[in-house]
Amino acid sequence: MTPMTEAQNSLAIANPKMSARDVKVFYGEKQAIKGVSIDVDMDHVTAFIGPSGCGKSTFLRTLNRMNDTVASARVEGEITLDGENIYASSMDVVQLRARVGMVFQKPNPFPKSIYENIAYGPRIHGLAAAKADLDVVVEKSLRRAGLWEEVKDRLHDSGTALSGGQQQRLCIGRAIAVEPEVILMDEPCSALDPIATAKIEELIHELRGRYAIVIVTHNMQQAARVSQRTAFFHLGELVEYGVTSDIFTNPRQERTKDYITGRYG
Amino acid sequence: MTGPAILLLLAGLGAIAWVSARTRALRLQTVARASGRRDAVHSLPGYHGWYVALWTLIPAAIFLAVWANVAPGLVTQSVLSDPAAQSLPADAFSRASVLGEARAIATGSQAGAFNPQSQALVEPYRTATTKYGVAGAVLALLLAFAGGAYAFTRVRPDFRARTRVERLVMGTLLVASLIAIITTLGIVASLLWESFRFFSMVNPVDFLFGLKWSPQSAAMGYGNEDAFGAVPLFWGTIFIGAIIAMVVAIPLGLMSAIYLTQYASPTVRKWMKPTLEMLAGVPTVVYGYFAALTIAPALRDFAVAIGIHGASSESALAAGLVMGVMIIPFVSSMADDSIAAVPQSMRDGSLAMGATTSETIRKVLIPAALPGVVGGVLLAVSRAIGETMIVVMAAGLAANLTANPFASVTTVTTQIVQLLTGDQEFDSAKTLAAFALGLVLFIVTLLLNIVALRVVKKYREAYE
């Protein structure tokens, strides 16, 4: 592995959950990510910030190989999960995505009942054999997603009938239901109102420690509120990665400072 | 003066009107602008040009259209008032034939007369034709001048020529769309009227629920009872169009749509989709003889070989299979659209949970796209049961009520063709039955289309 540059890394992470080394992503001829190296650990929430088009979402999607669904995308470099290269041919993408879950920008519940939305993952991965087991998984997931009290009496109503914030928590619950180790969140609050956003942020706090959480956001206050580690991306590069409070109060890179203080973005 | 010459002349007048009105408007507007009042100028000079040109052309064109219908009558009138016409036979038929011959000689489409009376009338015919031709031309030109002059006097800077031209454009478009609607209404009305005549001869209940179809026996004078039971036809139509054809078309169409939307690389899709859609461009008569000459004999031989009795060389199966192939592009392109309309986020959500592509298709995409697919299938059914050429060539004429796909059945469209081809009297129950069958077919396909469009529309709204 090529070492991380000094500028990028102010963190010594002993036992990273996921690490990326010199990752480059191309869309056809265009290079979207220009050699990013980063470690993500289990105990902290990691935020990716940066101006629109800086590649933070693209990079996030390489972590569970969602870029595979884009025909023109090509990934170089190495990304490991518990030391195992996820782009190796021995890695089964289905297994990978069961371990690295994802929540999207716009809530995207399936047009099925709330129960079926949560049960979807456990069913396809064979995690619950009997109906009773499945009921347990559904309740547990909805409780962890902070949605149980609101929906326990209408589990068989359509998931699309919920409010935007509830839909997003349903999607988080859906991701939790397959017992992932890492949860990737791609601007999970950008389509939500402030109250729903606050609930999601609270939920992220509660989930911390149980799952490694990586959240992409272009809301810097949100990054400051929910994360302990922050990575600043700009023009496809990882400019600076460090403890969130350091990044926001004492950035070491000029570009980070300009972005934090609102010079551009 | 000949027709084309007048039209050319009118076109020339129109062009002159356009140019002169535009020039005048331009000059007047320059003057008006110079006076500094911007609101004094309403329309661009070109609109004034069009306004005057249209006033020149449209009244004259309408007049010519009317005149072309009225003039022949006037010519005949004047020929009949000629002294040479006094000796014409009294009965209308022979009189018309003499006049017709005279006209043919006068216009030069016939060289000489068989009937001396015609020869005598040629000269009066020529005179009258010329007279009314010139009169028509002069009147048309006068109208053109009058219309043009009237419009030309209205060209002023503040005249709202644009509004009027736009209104005329709208009117023209309205007329164009009304023509299609009125034609449809006319067809429906004639269908209803002829069906009504049929049902005054045959009891509608016997027609709709009768099990025996033998219109020939009615035509041969055995009476209308028991001859027009259309159930075997309805069954044949459903058997071929809605059952056999759909058994072929739904799985193949759906699977090819899934492959094209979910698995195929962009290059493959770019080639395969148009190729598949080319199936829809093959003339149905080609499918017809493919079914009749290739598939049907092969199927019969196969049926005989495996020991099925009653295998016919005009089997329901042959027609249905080929029709199914013909329908594939309909099903597949509708299914393609509805699958593509399921938001990408739905697909991503499923894949990100670790579902495979085929699990995603089965559990998320197909359920979400189902209403659209159903709509497409209903449209395909309505297309299949109205399809004529394949069944005429491959399905046979025997009105059997059978579920054996190797036997011969007949369909509504086949029977309509049978009832109306050849020399037929158009007031017997036998020919009128064709209209009643047409009416039933029309109502069924209309209902299918309405339901299908509703389903598709409702589903589209769900994701917008």
C-alpha cells in the first residue's frame, strides 16, 4: 500500500474498518476521483464534505461498489473492508453490499408495505427463516431507526405513504435490517425539512459505535454536529482529513480554510 | 381557361398581394415610428403581407371549389336547352349515356361517337364548357381582386394583422383535427346503422349467444334462424388472438424488455431494440403467408406424427403463433417503457441492500412496472383480435367451437372478409352480418384501449 500523504492524514487509525489507497475513479475519459487514500473506523462517524461536484458522493459509492451499476465507471486503486480487497475477484458484491449498506439522498422506499420494506433485505439474504423471526427483525430494525412507535399500528400500510423524514428513517431501518457493518449515507437529509433532519441526526448519534457510519453532506453545520472525523474533498482530491473539531477550528490546508469560512462552495 | 392556369394565376396574385402589402406596411410603419409613437405599430410587415395574401387567395379558392361542383350541372342545363337536345330520348338512363358520350368527345377523351345524337351535342357541350369555364375564372379573379383590395385598404400601422393571421392559423389546425374526428364519427354511425338493419332481421340474442354460424345457409334461403350464432367466431378470435398469441408474446416480449433494459450493454441495446421493433414494420400479409405456407404445414405434420386427430392445415395454433411473434414488439416496447419509468433510485435501493439484478427485477421492478405491462398487454390483445391478414390466410373458415389448437377455427375478421368479398347484394342478412361483427369488434377493442390507457395513465402518475 502506498502511504497516505502527510497533508491528508492527521489521523493514526490503528485498526480501520475500511481503507482506501490511491483510489481513482473514471467516468469514460473523465477522471472524477484523483487518488484518494483514507481510513474509516468503527467508533466514529466520518463526514465527507466539499462543494458540489467535488467527488464526495462518487467516492462514497465506491465503498460498496454501487459504481458498478454505472456502465462507464472504472475504479482503480485498492479499497479494503477488514483488510480484504472489495474489488478483488473473490469478493462477492452481494455479500459486500450486505455488509456495507447505503442510504440515499432522496428517500426511496419500495412501493410496498412498511413491513415488506424492512423484510426485503432479510428475505433476500435468508436471515430470517420463520415468520416469527422476521417479525422480530422488523421490529428491531424499526426501533433502531426510531420509527417503531410511529408505525407499529400500520405496518401493512404503504411505505410511500409516510412523510419524507419517516421514509428516510424507513430506508435507514431497511439498511439496518440486514445487519451491516458499515452504513454509507449520501446526503440523507438534503430532501428533508429541519425537524426531520434533526431526527435523522439524532438517529446517527444513536447508531454510532454499532456501525461504522460514513455520511456525505454539503451542510457543514451538519458535518460538525454529527461527525467526529471529517474529510474535505475538492476537485476529486482529498484535501484534508482529520478530527472534525480540528478541521473546523484549525484547518491546516488553505483550501479547507477557504471552504470552511465560506470563500467558495 | 384551364384549372391549373387559374390556380397559377391566383398564386401569382397572392404573391403580389403579399409583397405589395408588406411593402406598404413597412413604409407606413417607418412613418409611424418616425413620429415617435411606438404603440402606433402593431404587427410586423410580414403579417400584413400574409393577411392581404390570404384575403386574396381564400375567397377565390373557396369559390373555385364550389364552382367545380356546380359548373357541370350548369353546363348540362345549357346543353339541354340547346335545340339539338330536343330529340333526346325521354328516359333518364339513355339520355345520360348520350350526354356522357358527348361530354367525352368534347373533352377529347373519346375520339368518335357511336350515337349520332351525341355527335350533334358535342358542339353545344364545347361552347357551354368554355362559357362556364371562363365565367368561373373571371369570377374567381374578381373575387381575388376584391378580397385583396379590401384587405389592402386595411393595412395601417395600428391594424392588428398578426392577431387575425394567428386566428386563421388556429382555425386551419382546428379544421384539420375535426376532419379526423368527423370521419371516425361517420364510420361509427354507418356501422351502427347497418348493424341496426341486421338486427332488424336477426335477433341480437341469437347473434351474440348462438352457437351455430352458417351464413351461407341463410343466403341459400333456409332462413335466418340458427345461421348467425357468432359465438364460434368470438371463441376463435379469443383463442387465436388473446390466448395462443399472448402465450407467445407476453413471456417473450417481457423477457426481451427485461434483458434490454437491465442486462444489455448500451451497444447491444442500440442494435437489438430497433431490430426487434422492425418486427412491427413487417407487413401483416408477409406474416400471413409465412403462417399459411411455412408454419401451418409443419404444425400439421408434427400433430399427425404425434398422433393427434383432427389436425388441420389451417390450425388455430399456426395463426396464433405467428400473430404472437408479430405482437412481441408491442408488448416489449410497452414493458420497456414501464420498466424504464421505474425510478433509478428504486433499483439502486434494492441493489444497495445486496440484492442481485434478477432479485431486483423480480421483487422491485416488475411489481412496480406491472400496471404499465398490463396496459401494454391489453393494447396488444386489442391489436391481435383486430388483426385480419394472418387469420384470413392461416386460420381457416370452419366455425368450429373447439379448444384443440391443431383444429381449424375462424375469427371475426376472417368472416367479415368472407362475407364482403365477391359479388354480394348489400341488403341481405348475410352481408349485413359483417357490419354487426364489425360493431362487436369495434366495441371490444375500444373498451380494451380505454381500460389499457387508464391503467397506464394511473400508473404513470404514481411516479410523477
